[in-house]
Amino acid sequence: MKNKKNVFLLIIICSFFMSILLFYKDNTSVIKFFPIDESISFSSYNTEISLISETDQDEYDINWSSSSKLRTPIYLRQDVSLLYTDGRLKGILSKWKESEKDIILNSKIHGEDSSHFQTISFHHGEIHYPDDKIKSIHRMSYDELYVIDSPHTALESFEVPTNHSQTEWKKTLDHATNQQLSYHWKQLINYFKIPQDRYVFVPLTDLQHYEDNPIPTLTKNQTKQVIGQLWEGLYKNYILTITRDEQPVNSFIPLILFDKQGEHLLVLFQDQHKKMQKLKQNYPSFNNR
């Protein structure tokens, strides 16, 4: 009788832990690309960085926000936003909801000294229809902000310079960042022995240019599919690996390489353990090429 009770207790314990594991699995967010749903679109989507206030000498706070809205709820909504400061990763925001139409992300970020902030967001939705038919929608949004914190002038910020002083500060900050990024990307290219004349090089923070423009060799519709699949890969192999680690990451902006022959793309980056990484995404066999 005692053995039966122990077996029964063991079954209950195992069932309990299995339910925990299943609950965790079901609540692990993932961005998954499905065929584009042309019947649904975002009513609005936006990413914004703004200067809040000066907190101390050479220190200040900025507000980083991202949002996207639909007119009606859909099966799954998920947004992710990346923030880079002077070319280095500063933070990641991500949220997902079931049977929802709107996603709002917001965070206050502490800054020091003059800096260039860049943020890019991916807004995603998954729609389920009868007979297991699944489609998806997505858009990208971007914002940037230069914050000038000089002992000789008052704290100021701008996206586009409007005077000579701001123009000179932009040149100075861009030059310093571009030097670091160029050196870092060259190391990645040499490490993986990439033939440079075969690719078009695009920093991740410039990916929003392909929101309305086609990737070289592709049409606009083909570009939508490739971009959706690219973010699926970035989320799984870049973003999730960083957020799961829960350690501060000071990595540089990933570099995307579009193959000029229209066969594939590459993503080069250094992970949180300073290991060189290369992701490859083959383009689908588009019928209308």
C-alpha cells in the first residue's frame, strides 16, 4: 500500500513538472514568417528616441519607445526593438501577445557624454485562418538621435543638424563610430574569407531602407518575404541568444551581406561571448524571376 502511494505521488510530481515544462515551451516567444497577408495592414507603426532631461553633469536620460497598431485583434502580435549607441548594442525590447491588436514598448535609457543613438524595430503579426491556413504581416521602423553633451554648451539633441555646430558634431560622432565599425566588420569579413566584390553590404540599422525599396536582384514582393525570413533568423540566432544570457552585451551592429547574384544573404556579427558568427539565408526559388 505504501509503495502504491509512493508511485501515485511520483506520478503527480512528474505531471507537475511536465506541466511546467509545457507551459514554458508554449510561452516562449518566436517570430515565424508565413506568407504575407495582403488583406491586413498596420494602422500605425513607429519607433522613437527622445531626450528627456539632464540628470547630472555629462549624464542624461532618453526615452526609447516603439509601437504598432491594428484595427482588430489577430492570433499573435510581437514586436522587437534594438537600440545601438555609437555602433554598439545598448538594449533590446521585445513583447508578444495572443489575440491582441496593439503592442507598445517603452524604456528609459541612461546616457553619458555626446552620443549617436540608433534604433530599429520589427513589427510582426500572425493570422490564423480555418483549415490550418496561417499568414503573417510585418513592417520595420527606425529612428536616430544625436545627443550633444558638451561642457561649453547647453545639452541639446537633434536628428538632422540645423546649424554649423550640430553639423560638426555629427561629423565627429559619425567619423569615430564609422572607424570602429569598419575595423570590426573588416575583421569579420577576413575571418570568414568573404569575397567582398560579390556582396552589397548593409548594416542592420540601415535595413529599414528596404521597407519600401527592393533588395538588389529582387522585386518588392520578394523583398518582403526575404526580410520577414531574415528577421525570423535574427530573432532566433541573434536576439534570443543575447536576451537569454541576461548578461550585458557591448557588441557592434551586425553586418548584412546581400549576394549580387540573388542567391542568398549573410549576417556577420560577434556574439556576447566575442565569438565570430555567420548566418546564411538562401533565397526561395521565386517562380516569377
